[in-house]
Amino acid sequence: MKEYKTITEISGPLVFAEVDEPVGYDEIVEIETPDGTTKRGQVLETSEGLVAIQVFEGTDGINRDASVKFIGETLQMPVTEDLLGRVLDGSGRPIDDGPDIVPEERRPIVGEAINPYSREYPEEFIQTGVSGIDGMNTLVRGQKLPIFSSSGLPHNELALQIARQATVPEEEEGDDEEGSEFAVIFGAMGITAEEANEFMEDFERTGALERSVVFMNLADDPAVERTVTPRLALTTAEYLAFDKGYHVLVILTDMTNYCEALREIGAAREEVPGRRGYPGYMYTNLATIYERAGRIKGEDGSITQIPILTMPSNDITHPIPDLTGYITEGQIIVDPDLNSKGVEPPINVLPSLSRLMDDGIGEGLTRGDHGDVSDQLYAAYAEGEDLRDLVNIVGREALSERDNKFLDFAERFEREFVEQGFDANRDIEETLEVGWDLLSMLPKQELNRIGEEYIEEYYQDEEAEAVTADD
């Protein structure tokens, strides 16, 4: 360990220092201020004779009299199964007044994407208990499925609902007991103290904290810390999944705050900006996070990611959702119009998509063929939405009886299928039962995406039921 007092410049969250020997990229640095305070940082850029250091705790109090020590190793996360039930800050230190963490080992947080050759294709259904996801945009074990939201929408409530309800309903033959355990890693970046309190109250009230590890980076914490929070969370997830056999669900919120931190650091480094001022390497940077989800051949565990991001001005073409959509396997859209109607959770199933859904659903588990029922619900709701636009022009009286049934279907679909509240936990059987109840509003001849054998078994003929009741 070598100590320098050669700081030449301080710019935002960055400190520049002269060195007389090579320094490793991502190496951890300790900076001792003149008043005796020690702050941690990380080498962001290194060249001959000069290094740029990003300081996790902010640069307040650092001046040219401060000393810089290079530790000789990268940032590491202490991992152990005892992390379950613990709350840590954004740099991995306990903040829950619990005992010190005694790690089984320490692992570099940089990590790497799973080798495509070693990947196991995601095919197992994860039940979130949310009909708008399970029924229409199914989450699959090992998938990365982001939630696209906007400021002021209840994406935090949806995230908490998924965190406490998510389960793997059925295991493949041969999975052992350890491999069937489920854990949640919750990484919060740039959230307010009020939001943090809401998260913790919900985790403690529902008991979800017992199977969770929570990382909290608050809005008044240094922005630089946000760049390491998701990597600490994923390093913990990889340990639990591939060393301990857990099925791990990683929820990261809010990725927009993470990208804003990248932009702040890029501006301090005086980099040439890309789209809307974000770094040109943001796509690659996000990929280093998202691609750490998946399954590995021969391993029981898995990592499933649900990143949450707020789209500035609800603009889905903004660089953050745009690049996220390229890397991930679909998206869940939280809709402001449905939210204004009081629908909870306000998931708009029409622009939402799960690209791996077809591989995680099918016959046998549920009421009929899950995919066919989903396709039929989607088609009927889409037609009802189109007719709403027509009603604004010609009025409802000008529509046929058939069209009015589709209009009624769209209204009931939002109020009975999508709407369930943030405390309701529907299993997949209940979700599809609600779907069949709605499809029974429509004439049988309109159900052209479902096999006849399923229609005969599950279609609820109201007229036949009425006759039976009269008899």
C-alpha cells in the first residue's frame, strides 16, 4: 500500500492525483482528509502518471492536503447465506443495527455476463400473483423483464407486491429441497427517505424481509455510490443462486437514477456526450448489469431480474428505456391513464411484452392452454380499445350488439382482470378463472384462438346456466 499527497484537481465526484507507478483499473482507494476522515473511492481511469478516482462518499472535505492510499484490490462484496434478512446501504455496509457480517468469502463486484454456451434456456414459470403479469406477460425463471413507469405512478407498490408474492409454483423432477428455495434481492438507487421507510415497513409487516437482502441508496447519498449498488446486489444474487441453489429474484429500482449518475460522472470527466447528454457507452454499461441474469447448465439456482425505470415525460423512446428494451426480454408498462381510473396495479397489457412467455406456459398446469387464453384475452381487449376510439366519434348507439359486447369486455377486463389491488395474491388458476369468466361474455364463435375442447370445458354459457337455474 503506497500513500500519495499529490491531488491535482477535484471535479464533482472525481479526484485526480499524480502517481509514479501503474495503478489498476477499478482499484479501491482510501482518501484521508486533513480532519482525519477516511473516504473510499475507486479508480475510474488510469494513465501514465495520473489517475481519476470516483469517491463513493462525496468529495466534501477533500483538498490538496488529503492523502491517497491505493489498496491494491477491487471492490469486493462479503457474501454469506446470513445476509438474508439484512438491510445494507448502497455500498454494502449494514444499516439495520444487526450484528457484523461474518462472510464466507469476499467476491469482486464487477462480475461478468454468463457465457452463452453455459446458459440454460429459461423455461420455468415464476408466479408473481399479479394477473396482468402472470396471465398476459408471464415472467420466466432466468429472465430479465423490466417495468417501464413514470414519475408519480405506483411502480414502488408493484415492486413490493412482486417481492413479497413471487414464488416458483412447481419444480422440475430432480430438484432438491435446497434448489427450490426462493430469495429476493432488492436494490434501491436514489430513492427518498420516505420511500425507503415505506419499503422497510412493508418488508417487515409482511415478513418478506426474512427471505430478502435489501440494498438502500438514498437520494441524498452520493451519486457515485449508485453505480456500485446494483453490482453489489447482483454479486450477492450470484452467490445465493449458483453456490447455494436459490432461485433469486433481483428487483432494481430506479435504473433512471443509476443512468443519471453515469451522466454526472461523464460530465465531470468532460466526456463527449451521447444522446441527451448520456454517455455513449451507456448501452454497454447497462448490459453488464442485465446480462448477469439467467440460468447455468448443471446448477439448480437461477437469477431473474426485474429492473424498474421511470421514463422521463413518459417517453418510451428516451435513451434509458430504449436501450433497456434492446437488452432485456420484454417490458411491463405501468400506464398513467389506467392509474387515473383507479386501476391497481395500472398495468397496460397491450404494449407490454414478455418474449419468453411462450416457453414458460402451456397445457397441463392451468385451465386449458394458457397461451391460447392469453391470446384471446389480448385480442378481445385490443378490439374493445379500438372501439372506444370509435365511440368518441359516432356514439355508442351507432355500434352493433357485437361491438357493444367488446366494449363491455374492455371495461370489465380492466376492472376485474387487471384491477386486483396491491394486496391480492392470485395464483395462476385464479387468474385464468377470471379470464374465462370474461371470455364467456363473448359469443362462442368469437373465441377463434382457443381449442374447441377447452371452450366446451370452461366456457360459461349464461343462458344455459339460467335455464338450469329455472329448472
